[in-house]
Amino acid sequence: VLLVNLGSPKELNKKSVREYLKSFLSDDLVVDIPKFFQQIILHAFILPFRPGKTLHAYKQIWTKEGSPLIVSTKKIAKKLSNKTNWRVEVAMRYEEPSIKNALKSLKEEGCNKLFVVPLYPHNAMATTITTEMEVKRVAESLSYDLDLIFIKPFYDNAKYLDALKKSIDPFIKKEKFDKLIFSYHGIPKRQAKKTDITGSHCFSSSDCCETICPGSSDCYKAHTVQASNKVAEKLGLSDSEWEIAYQSRLGPGWLTPFTDRRLAEMPNKDLKSVLVVCPSFISDCLETLEEIEIRGRDTFFNSGGEKMTYIPCLNDSGDTINLLESLVLESEIK
């Protein structure tokens, strides 16, 4: 089994951050504009300025063991291996530990069947699709002839929905709150449209994401909406008690509403106590620990909020391990 997550800088310094951003933002499925303009923007406007800001953000969450994302993913792999006796490798889509080194190791051991698990519940060009394409590319470059089985997005899997509900439940029962925010990583609207196989369903109506049909089957936004609806229903929440927002935007034309703006607006609407959960991520990372728990909290309090509780990701919980085991076993049967 190969668990693949997004990645992070190798070390806590500006050079490593710059290398990571260059690798990540050079992916045509992440920044899906003509290569010439992509590289101009990257080298003229992003790499000269962003590494310093990103390094500062990483410094606030970095642990003695390293990047929280990589630490969490390795813990998940170890627990999954211990529970199942499977050979479990970890790789990052960008930087280290690399997909190439993972496949080299597996090839040397004579592995001929590999279950690839992108650790993202929802389908998107910049996560699940680029992971699948890169694993296939690397395997081909290594002349590695193996049976590749890719675990598909599991946003509607019963075990995943129950695990997410279970992670939120104690916070709802423990404290009074005015709103629960499902904060998902944002993507450009054009990328959501590109996964609409009909070419006509996406954004065609205000409730297009609620409709289960071929046009929404691979849509990131539809996945987030449908998963949130099911979890909110499991939690017994009324429509007024929860909402969806999107974080981490880079430029215009991204999915709305924006999490940071909602956190700034809510106190003025007498929503003084909020809970925030980030279901785009299985493992806590920069986008959850720094963007939401630190910056998001500051935004909320500076706008007059009184209490904000961040609900951690599933990380290496028993529910996560059971879910991943189930996903692999179900995929093998299919």
C-alpha cells in the first residue's frame, strides 16, 4: 500500500520552502494555465516574495519531529501496517519522501501489486488526479510493471462519514456554539468545471452540487457539499447551525464563500462562538494549524468573536486506520 499526501518543505529554511513552492506550483494540474504564463507568474511574482511568508508560517507549526503533515502520514502508515501486516509506504506528491524512491524500494522488494491511496476524500485536479498521473508516470519511467490499483475519492464512504461525525460530536456536545463551519481547501471554479464530464452541469444552477448525476460525480465542490450534508444530518444539526466555506485561495475566480471573510463577518451578525473543521485534510498541516487555528482565530477575535474552536483532522486515529483498511479491502474485491 502506498499512502500519498501533498508534501511540505524538506527543512525549515527559505531554500527548502522555495524548492517546495517551485515544485508544487509548476504542476500543470495545480496552476492550470499555459506553461509560459505559469512560469512567468511563478518566477516573477511568487518565488521572489512568497517563500519568506511561507517560512514564517511553517515556523509556527513545525515540530521537533519535522513537518506535522509528514509526521502524521508516517504515523498512519505505521499503524496501518501494524494492524494489517501489509507493506505500507509513504510518499509525498511534492518533495520528500518521494514517489520515485517509494516505487524504487517496492520494485527492489519484488512487489507486483500496489494499492495507491491518495489521502484526500474529495476529487480534484490538484490532489487525486495529479497523484494518480504522477504515480503512473514514475512507474513507467522506472520500467516498473506492476498492478496499480488507485483508491478513489471516499467522500461518501460510510466509514469516512462516521469518522468525521465522530470527530466533531464531542465538541458539539461539550460547548454551546453559534455555527459549525466546514472549511474546505479552495480551488478555482474552472477546475471544478473541468471535471464535469457533461460539460453543462457545473454551476448551471444554485443547487447543482446537491444533484447526484454524471455531471457532479467527479466535482470537488459537489463532493464537499454532499459530504457536509450527510455529516450535518448525522450530527442532527439544523440548516442554521452549520455552513460551508473555502480557504487557501490564490487569486480571483475561486470557490466561495471564503473562510477568512466569513470569520470576519460572523461576529457582526451575532455569531460569537464558532467551531471549525477542515475535512479536505486527513492530516493536520499548514492549512489547518496555521491558516485556521492561528490566523483564522486572530481574524475572528479581531472582528469581535468570543470563542473559536478548531476541530483537529482525523490524523492517525483508530477510525482513520479502519477506514483505510476497509478502502483497500473493498478495492481488492472490486
